[in-house]
Amino acid sequence: MGRVTDTLELPGWSHVYSGKVRDLYVPQGTSEGSRPTRMLVVASDRVSAFDHVLSPGIPGKGTILTTLSLWWFDRLAGGDGGRRIPNHLIPDHVLVGDAALELIPEEVTGRAMVVAALDMQPIECVVRGYLTGSGWAEYRESGTVCGIPLPAGLVDGDRLPEPLYTPAFKAPQGAHDENISYERSVELVGADTAAELRELSLEIYRRAAATAEQRGLILADTKFEFGRNAAGTLVLADEVLTPDSSRYWDAAAWRSGGTPAERMASFDKQIVRDWLAAHWDRQGEPPALPDDIVQRTQARYAELLQRLTGY
């Protein structure tokens, strides 16, 4: 995956885990093996592609991811007029006497969330509204996406007749997630939980896609993670509907009839992937990203944030 070397020492918190993009902390003094009272999730500026963390990162990316997640968590908690979808956020301050003590250290303000500790589900909940990526590759071979038959004659970028729920089994760090059938998800988590995961994922996708459409964007596909809190409630966790977990397209470009690359230019790190694919044979450590690739990727993330939220 490449080494993660930019984790911080934060007052009041102990670092326990780093993924490709996020770092996880628990309160200092938390006993090993015990359930922490709260956790701190910090989004870094790291960018990854082809299972490697690249250098340099994308300046401001962690703040953009966190801002978007918080914005979507708020909307899905009823801010868009729909039913409340519970999430893992908890207050980012505590009262000490009459004073409010901020829990997010100044060093990571703007790119960190205080969350509840959850028993995470071993399933990544993928919803596809459009045919593209690995789904398009499978469809060309077999007329299916994750084993689900689709009508003949579709082309790359087509809207699917109905959004597809295609779960994946979460692989260990550094490995690829494994697409699984819905029946396999039932075996992993039980019939009731599998059904709840599917229902929640499809509802969130439809609500988010409608919001994106109002802003001239297409939410082509996305993935969610869920966990159960101490009360046993299934809640939305991790990040949500960010350019790292979702594929957004410009609606006007998609309708333009141009080339697939023009119609489906994503508001994410596709610029990085394309450059790396053209300049690296995937042997050894990947090369450093040029300044113009970093700047173009940064601009793409920032444009998505502005178009969705107005920030």
C-alpha cells in the first residue's frame, strides 16, 4: 500500500490505526481491548491509487472530505426533509463545570470528526445508478453487473433501469474488496441485517442522487459503511458521499453526447489514476505526482464541494 508517515501526535488522543486516507485515534488512557468512550477520525490530504499511497498529497483534501461528510450527515439526519438516518457523529465538546472543552485538537480542526465506537459490519454497501467502471467491464463480458442480469444494448455511462445494490466483503488493509451476492451477505450478517443494509443503502442513494441532480450533478455510484452502536442501532459511519467514496459526473456534460471521457469526467482522483496508468508499470514504488496533476485534482474536489454545498 505504501507507508503512511504523516500521522500526528494529538493532545488527549492516542493513534491506533491508519488507512489509506484516514487516521483513527482513541482517548489517551483507553485500555487495550476495551470499547473507547469516543473516537477521533482524521481525514488526511493523502491520495491513493492502485493500492498505493502517493506523494505528494492533495492540499486541502482532508478538509473537503470532512466538510462534505458532515454536510451529508446533516441532510440525511432529516435536513433534506426525509426520514432521519442515524449516523456515528457525537458531540465534539464536553462540559467541564460551566466551560465547554473542545475535543478536536487545533492541529486537525476542519478535517476531523468525533464519533461513537461501533461494531462495524463486514460489508461495504455499494449502490450503482449508472453503468460504468468494473460494472461496465463485467457487462461487456456477460451482460451482468455483480451477477445481476441487465437488458442488452447498454453502453458505458448509461443510466440503469433501477439502482443496483451490490455488496462487497471488506478485505484486509491493502487487499481488494470482494464483490459478493446478496445471498452471501445474508450468510455473513443474517437475513434481517442484510435486508436493513440494502434498504438503507438504496434509500440514501436515491435521496442523495436527487439532491445532486438539483445541483447539476449525477451520482453515478457510491458506497456506504454501517455499524451498530452500543444500543444495537444500525448507523451510517465512516465517510459518506464524498469524492473518495462516490462517482459524481457533470449532468450537462453527460447529456452532451461527447466521448465517454468527456461525458463521465469524475469529480475525484480520476486525473491521478489516468496519469499514473500512463507513467507507471505498477512495479515498485509509484512516481511522485507532478504539480499540475495535484493542482487539477485539488480544483476538481473543490468544485464538487462548491457545487453541492455552496461553500
